[in-house]
Amino acid sequence: MDHFADGDYFAARQILDRLNNEGIVAREFPSAPFYYLLGASRSRTGDPSGALEALDHALAIDRHYEPALEEKARVIQGENR
């Protein structure tokens, strides 16, 4: 996702939240990377509880998904990048 890669976390979050709220991703393409990006975007825009919720979804899909594990540890430790 270009917005996330460019550091525009607010724009990335808007798009990812919209997709999540529409339910299309959860129904058609549930993926750990999607929920990781949603969680990381939420974390970087000041929503740690929303970040943990999304990261838990990522880990429910793939409990070994390293980016989600690392991001969750950062959120729990109170780190925002």
C-alpha cells in the first residue's frame, strides 16, 4: 500500500478502515498482511486499542505472522514509529 510505505498513515488508515468496515476483506480475502497493515496504521495514528484488535485478527489467521507479532509487541510496549 503506497500510502503506508510513504508514511501517510492517516490516508492508509482511512482506506483500510473503510475496507474493513465494508466486510469485503473479511469475507472474501481474509489475510494476515491486511490486518497487520490496518493495525500498524492504527498504531501510528494514535489508536493502540484499535491496533491491537486488528493485529489480533492477523494473528488469528496466521499465529506465526512475524510482522504482526513484532507490531503487537511494539504497541504493548507503547512504541509508535
